[in-house]
Amino acid sequence: MSEPFAPCAGGVRMTLAPWEVELLSLVPTLLDSVGRFDPDPAAERLALRAYPLDDEADAEFCRLLESELQHGRAADRSAFALTVEGGVEGVVLSTAEAEAWLRVLTEARLVQSARAELPGGAERESDQALFDYLSWLQGSLVEILDEVLP
């Protein structure tokens, strides 16, 4: 598998194989499904718990910041969805778009790992393969951003 990211003028050049674009195009749908069925371990995994030992303080924190957090996640997912399709031809991600990619990949990994956990600690090979791919992709992007960002 070739490296999907490279530093370039203006940010990070992303080039993906067609199968990668097809797979990554499903990530926004995966993330949009969080909390739509009960129980959803992914919803719990993504829940913001700033004060896990103080329910009152935690509720106040969520009241103050939940809307901003949701807005930020929606913006990140939009940037991700708009840029993933250009991956086959190659697209230049601004540093802001690349950082949005990191946040979306983090969410996708958290959702995937939360939902993949089966009773007894067993996991399906396909779940592990997807998690490993998302982790590799995220790590590749972190390495390039380390070179690109001041």
C-alpha cells in the first residue's frame, strides 16, 4: 500500500486507491448512526464526560458546550466528506482540512472499536482490519502534519 499523504505547498497532498475512497466514503454514515439505536456502545464512547465523578458539574459542562461540540463535529465531517472523493485523483488538504480528517478518523476508530467489542472479548477479523486500517491512516497523517505544521 502506498503512502496516502505527502507534504506539499498549501498543506497535505492526499492520494487514495479507489477502494480506500469507497471505504472512507462510508465513514460519515457510520458516524451519523451513533446513538440511533439502543444500546449503542459508540454513543457512550463519544459522550463527553468532563466530570465523571460529579453528575451535576458534568451536566452543566454538557449544557454549555454540547452544541459547540456537535457543530464542530458536523463541520469536520463535512470537510471530510467533501475531500474524500477527490482522493483518487489526488487532492490538496489545507492544514485545517487535514486536522478535521484527524478528528473524523479518531471518531471513526472510537465508534468502530466500541461496536466491535463482542461478548468474551472476541472480535471479528473484519472489524479488526478496519480498525487497523483507520489507525494506520491516522498515523500516516499525523506524521505528515508533524512535518507541515510549524
